[in-house]
Amino acid sequence: MVKVSWIRGQRKALCSNLAHVILVSRTKFDSERASNGDRQRWGRLVISGIEAYGKLLEAAQLDDLSDRVERLENGSEDSGAVEKSVEKQDTVS
């Protein structure tokens, strides 16, 4: 379980760093003084950052689903809790 919490902590830190990279890159992209070449480079960085952020979010969602399946297989959740969890997941998606 320690490894899972470490991974989640690292993922949270990466998301925070990516959000900062995207913000700075977008600011640089929007700069009036930037040349077309610079704007293209900053634009590519924004797109790459957003793609990476999306992959991290997808991985987090898959981890959550994996945890739910594992709990179901171990019988640690009753059917009411599972239904509430599924409803919650559906509203987030």
C-alpha cells in the first residue's frame, strides 16, 4: 500500500508541475513580443503538457477503478456502497 500512496503522491506533484508548465507556456504563447517561431514552440509545449496531464488523469482513473474491483473481489464493500461509488464515478466522468 505504501507504493500506491507514493505513486499517487508523485502523480499529484506531476500534475501540479504540469499545470505550472502549461500556465507559463500559455503566457509566453500569448505574448505579443513573441516571434512566430517562438509562439509555435510555446504552443507545442502547451499541447504536450495538456496531453501529459490527460494521461496522468487517465492513469489515476484506472487506478481508482482497479481499487474498486479489488475491493469488490475481496468482498469488503456491500452492494449499496458499490452502487454509490459507481454513481459518484459516473457524475465525475
